[in-house]
Amino acid sequence: MTKKKSKQKWAREFLFIAAGIFSAAIGLKGFLLPNGFFDGGAMGISLLLNHFVHTNLSIFIVLVNIPFVLLGVRQISLEFALKSALAIFFLALVVHWIEIPVVTSDKFLISIFGGAFLGLGIGLTIRGGAVIDGTEVLAIQISRKSSLSVGDFIALFNMCLFAGVAILINLETAMYSMLTYVAASKSVDFLLSGIEEYIGVTIISPEFEKIRKMLVHDLQRGVTVYKTEGGYGKIGHRTEERKALFCAVTRLEVTKILAEIDVIDPDAFVLQHSIKDTRGGMIKRRPLH
């Protein structure tokens, strides 16, 4: 990487992290903290501790995340851990020193918009190569040593956290806090995946050549062709070799592609699945010449 590109990369990451810190601070001080609402993850633990030990929330934000940052050195990288430590520290400073007026006292709006601003802050920080909520670092560690996936662990962790809120505080607060968590997680997903969330489409059909031409020439999509063999019955009877098509499309394009496939072969076997991320290749429409 050239020196110029390196500076641009660091500048971009700094802007993402700075924007993430201020967005999270708005969610916390403008919505959640004044109204006693909670979120999931390490931030939820910090808010819960602050509810019972009436001291500055900034202290708990730092203390709760220290173990996750240290774990991040081993699980991810020293650079990631250092950036995360700085992001968490500056979030604590912003929460402590900057006054943000309370936006609303409506519980539903607090849950939705407080979660959205907090999720936006978490997502922007991740875009900058750091975290301000270290739960996912622990989830990666657990997933490597157990049958739980990262998503399974985070869901289980937050279920226990909200159950604790229901027992220690009240059920209504726990329910609104769950709504806050959902809004935050959806904001993170939207920011990281965007509106163009990609779907992987696998198509198996005797008319694969016609479908391939339709995808490549009519819809200007990139296609990968796999050689496959079918199998069925108790003894795993094998059929002749055939071909399967795979392409990555946006969620907005799936309906159109399925309709076009149905015109060519109504009996085609089509499998769809979500794609977490895409990079390189021809995932955008080709320019028409």
C-alpha cells in the first residue's frame, strides 16, 4: 500500500469511528440513558450496572469493554484492539463531557430511535475497523470452542441480559429494551450490508444454457457454472452429469430473476440464500455498450 493510500485509509477509518462515537452518544444521552432504557451486549451491561450503581456511565463503558479489547488482541489483531480501545475511550469522554438534550419521552420512540442511533454508531465504528461494543469478540472466541455460532451466542447472551432486566427492574422495561436491541441490530445490518443486500441464487435446470444467456445478456449479471451429479433413492442412485448456475444478485432483483427463470423452465430447481458480504468479481450490472 502506498503512503498516500495509507493516509487515505486512516483518514476514512477515523471519520467512520468519529461519526460512530457521536451517533452512539446521541442514542445514549438523547434517548436511552435519561429514560432508563437498555440495549444488548456490553453496552447493555454498562447501562444495567449504571442503573444500580449511580456513577458515571463512562466508567462502566470502559471497564466492561476492557476484557473484550484484550481478547481482541488474540482473536483479531493488535491494531484492531488499539483502535477499539481508543474508540471506547473517546465514547466514554463524549458521554461524560458533551451535553445532549433529551429528544423525547415517548417510550416507543425512545426504543426505536435510541436503538437506531446506537446501532448506527456501532455499525460506523465497525466500518472504521473497530468496535465500541465488544460482545462479538467474545462470541468469536466461544464459537471456535463450541457448537454455537456467533449469532447464536449473541442471541443467547442478550436473552439472559433481558431476562435479568425483567427480574431486577420490571418486565415492561425489558420488553422496550428488547425493542431497542432489535432497532440497533437492524441499523447495524443495514449499514454493513446496505439496501443492496446480496442473495445467492443457485439454479439447476436442463435449460441451463438458456437461463445462463438470460442472466448474462439480458440482465447483465455474472454467472458461475458448476458441474454436478444428482442422486436419489435409498442407495443413492446417481444420475448423469449436469450443470448448475450460481449468481449473486441484490434482494431487489430476485423477483425479476425468478420470473424470467419461470418463463424458460417452470420446473427449474432454484435455491436462494443470504450472502453476508461480497467482494470483487462481477456483482454489479455490466455497463451496456
